[in-house]
Amino acid sequence: MANERQRRTRGRHARPDAIERLYVYWLVSTCLLLLITVVLALFLGGALRRERVLVDRVDALEHAVRALQLPAASAADPRGCVLNEISAPLPERVPEEHEREEPTTNAPRAVAPDESPPSAPEARVPTDAAITARVSALLAVDEVGLATIVDPARTRALCDEALGWLARAQWHGQTWADLALVARLASLDAAAEAFERRAVQADGDLHAYCEASTRAALGRGQHRAALRFARRLAERTRNDATADVLLADALLGAGETPEAVDTLMRVRELDGLLAADRLRLARMFVTLERWPDLGTVLDTIDDVPERLIPQRDFLIAVSLIFVGRMVEAVGILDFLEAELTATPARVYADAPDLYDVLVWKGVALTYADELDAARTLFDRAAELAPDRPLAGYRRAILEALAGKPETAIAYLENVLAGSPRLAPAWEALASLKLDADEIDVALGHLGRVIELSPRRASAHFLVAIAHARVSRAEEASSALWKTFRLDPEYLAEAKEIEVLRRIFSPEELDALALEAPLQGGVE
């Protein structure tokens, strides 16, 4: 009985203990589930945010790559085959507040020497087609047939914009070459050289650029700079008359007379030359005193653009002087003098100025035996430009013809002190010394002439006469052979020179001429 009561009592106490334990288990498991749920939610939320940030950054990078590579994608297109439409750039995502990064430094990024400050990130590099179209709109051909700029302000704006893309743009080599061309024509030399470097890297055709650069430098009197571009132009165009004329002009201006004459010998056909370049060639023949070649070139020139008329007329007047038509020559020069006195500024870079006209009018009057009037003109020219040697040289020739060799020598020595590379002045001085029987001195001066201008036939002829004066037949024969080789017309004159006739028979002179065929001259 007692045992029964004890079992009942333990049963009453055991039931609540079990319920409590079950309640505790449920409570603990629920808390654990909630904790796991919160942890999972936080983990998944962070992973999703990181994934979204990564996706957005990848999208932004892909957009930047497309913007940079778009011009390069057209590199395989042939010149002139361009994209017609470019899609608008994708909008940039504004970063969340928590994604923004603080800048680590305020120091500016270093810029390479050839690199301009970077453009805004959202800007798109223009295509080759867009740049080419803008360049084409800026170029035109002027009245003398040369490339020119129609809008300097727009050209400067284009070049400034292109300089901003210098480090990023992957344009065709020809696009860079076109930009270099318009920059040079607009006298934006620093921009032209920057674009030139990119064109060289991208294998662009720089023919037009080199020609424009040569002409620009020649127009400014920068012959050494012109020579650099003229050599490159000649290398790219073998046997091209225009390239050879420009190269010869640069060489002559730089004092490289022997190479200039050799270059001129390559100019055989004039049909492909612009009138402006034929006049340039004629002007070089005046400088070299090659009067027959001057006439040959002028005979190929008919009508010229209006702004070239003064230059053509001036050269015609010079040519007329050396065929004895002094009245016509003086008439042309009088007209030019009146125009230049009224308007001294040159119409064109190679047009004659008042100094040129006065000197050559003085030359015409010298040969017309109006010596006092010629002296006055030479003096006026020397006052206009004391540093230019032509007036002094021509005044020396006048005094020699007037029978005043001492005065002539003084003028020549003064000229050569300031212009020691003036070959005609050395030759004139040698001729005066030869007349004074100073043979060795004369030969020394003639050696200087031949050093400066090896193809000057008159100098070799004077060498022959000097050696003949002292009975050096072998040296005289060699000099005559060189003379006839350069200019066969000297054969007739040689037969009239008494000192040569004492050493050589007419038959021997004929034989020398036959052994020395003509090697130069414009055909």
C-alpha cells in the first residue's frame, strides 16, 4: 500500500519535469534556427552586394575598352572607307555612397613629353573618318596650284583638339599625316611635328607633308630646315622633278652649291612642274649665272596666275639682258620699280623686291654703257640692303668694264669679306688678277671657285687660259676638256683666244670637244 502511494507520488512529479525539458529543447532549437537564419541572411546579402559591384565594374570596364578600341577596329578598312554611324556611349553608373573611395593623393599624374593632359573619361575618341572629313574641309588648292588652308581658326581648333588625343587615339598613319599637313600649312609648327611623329610610328604617307614643310621653310628663308624635309621628299619620290627642284633650292640657299647643281642636272622634263616651280628653277639659274638654261625654262612658261606675274616679268627682264635686248629689259624693270616703290611689300614669297629690281636695272644700264646711271642704281640698292652682296658684285663688274681694275678689286674684296661663298665674285677677282699677270694668285682664286661650284664652265676655261699663259699645255688641255664637257659652246671662243691658239691647233681643240660630251643642262 505504501509502495503504491510512492509510485503515484513519483508519477505526479515526473510529468512536469518532462514537459519542462521539452519546452527548453524547443526554445533552444528555435533560437538556434533564428541565429542560423540571420547569419545566412547576412552572408547572402553581402555576397549579392559584392556580385552586383563586380558586375557593374565589369560593365564599366567593357564600355571603356569599346570606347578606346573603336577607332582601331576600323584600321583594317581601306582609306576612305569609314563607319557611317557610331552608337552613343553607355551611361556611367553613379557609385553607391558606400562604394566611393577616398583619393589617396592630391598630386597630379606625371605626363609624358609627347602626351597631352587626358580628356574627360566620358569623351569618345573621334574616328579616322571624322578627322579626315574635318581636314578635307580645311584644305583647298590656291591659284598657283599649291595646297592652302581656308579657315585658320578652325584649323587651330582641330589641331588643339587632336593634341588632346595624342596619347590615346589609335588613328591610321594617314590621319596623323593629314593632321601634320594642315598644322604645317597653318604655321602651327609644334603641332605639326607632334603629328608627324605619330604618323611615322603608324607608317603614314608623309609626301604631301614633306613638300608643304619644304615650301614653308623656303618661304621663310630657313634653308637648313627646308633641306631636312626636301631630302626626305626626294628619297620618297625618285626622279620627281618637283622634289628635285625643291631640294636644289634648299641646297643652294644652304650654300651646298655643288650638290645643288648635281640635283638640277636630274631635272630633264619640265611638263610636270607647276608654273611656280618653273619660276623657282629659273631663279636658281639666275643665281648660278646659267643664262641659256634660264631662257630655256622661261620659254616653257606662258600664262601664269596673277600673283606670279611680277616674278615672271622680272625673270624675263633678266633673260633679255643677256641676249642684248636692253631697251625691253629696262622697260619691264622700270614698270616693276614703279609698282614696288608705290607698294614695297612682296606679293609672293619669291617675287622680286625693290633691291632686286634696282640691281638688275643697273646691270642692264651697265651693258648699255650708261655707267653713271648704273652706279646710282647700285648705290641705291646697297643703301636698301647693305648686307646683300649682289649690288657690290655688280658694281665691281661695272668698274672693271669701265677700265678701273683697282676700284673693281676693292669692291670684290669687300663683297667676299661678307660673302666668302659667292663663287662669281671669286671668279671675277681671278679674272682681274689674270689680267694683271698674277697667274698663281688667279689660279688660287679659281681653285676656290671650282671648290664652291665644280660645274662652273667659265672657271675651268679661265684655268685653261692661266695655264696656257705659262705654257703648261697638259694642265691647259685638262681644263679645256672639263670646260667643253660642261659647255660645248666654249669651243668657238677657245679658237679665238690667242694664248690658246699658240698651244692648240683648231683640230686639237675639236678633238678635245669630241672627247667631252655634254653632261648637263635642262632639256
